[in-house]
Amino acid sequence: MLPDRQGDAVQAPARIPDLGDASGFELGVKALLKSPRASQAQVLDLLLTHLHDDLHLSRAVLLLLSRDRSKLGARAGKGLDEHSPVRQLVIDVDRAGVLNALLSKPQALWIDAENYHKFEPALPARFKSTFLHENFFLMSLFVGDRPIGLIFADRALSVTRLDKETFLRFKSAILLTNRALAYLAQRRQQATA
């Protein structure tokens, strides 16, 4: 279950994020947000599908914080087989090193063969043994100013390497997702006020 709690601050009416020159993913998010029944789970599924299908990332995984914020666990993914160990991944946040640092603010990280040695000591052993890859993207997911998890993506099952354009599109998609999640949380809060 996705966290939807917001603070008690009075906020302006919820508005669908302005998308400017919109891509197919952005248009899909905007269309979804127009529905009064739109949920965070639907937005996150749309994101994972976009990362996997449109950006051709072989694995896209949603890692969510537990309600007590002590654990980070895989909740959904694209490009995973039925018995993938990624599906059972759970990491203690206080021992999560670089993953914990990513949860401090909305930010992205591209770990590749050139910088892996620098980050490897700060990656949890369980994370490394589960993903078994040294070239991947990570980015934090936020609802407003509250972290809810991370997105992991790679091309482990592809001969196509990760590149700067894909990284920028990955970051852009997740920033839009963060805005959409904040919008849904604000709309939900207004509906219950």
C-alpha cells in the first residue's frame, strides 16, 4: 500500500501539473490525473511501464519505504521474471548507505563501471547480490517533501548501454511522477477536508 499521508498545512487547490511540450508518458499522466478515481498505484504503474517499454530499460523496479520508514522493499517491477529475487528484496534503511542518502531529497544517481568502485562500499550487500549489475539508475520518489521510495532501472538484459539521454529522460519521468503523486495527495486531502 502506498503512503498518502500529508501534513495538516492549508494548501491551494490541487491543479494538474502543467506539462508544456508533453511526451506520450506525460500525456498519459495528465489523462490519468483527470480521472477522479486515479490512484498513486496507477501513476507508479504508468511510470514503470514507460521506463521499461519507452526508454527500453530492461528492469524497472519500485522500492517503497515501509510505513515505519525502517525498510525499503520491492513492491512492483517491469522486466522481472516470476521468480526473480528482486521481487523479495527488503533492505534495512538505516544500513542502506547511498540508498538512504537518496531518500534525503529528490535526486538521481547513475552508477556505471567508471564510478561503481566509489559507490560499491555504500551499497547494501543485499542490494548488490540481488541486482548483480554495476550499471544502473536510481532516483528517489517523493510525495511533496516526504520520501516514499526509490526507482531502480537498468539494461542488464540488453546489449544497449545506458546513456545520458536515457538518464535525463529517466529523471524527467520521475520528477513528473513526483509532481503527480503530490497532486493526488493534495486532491485526496482536499476531498476529506
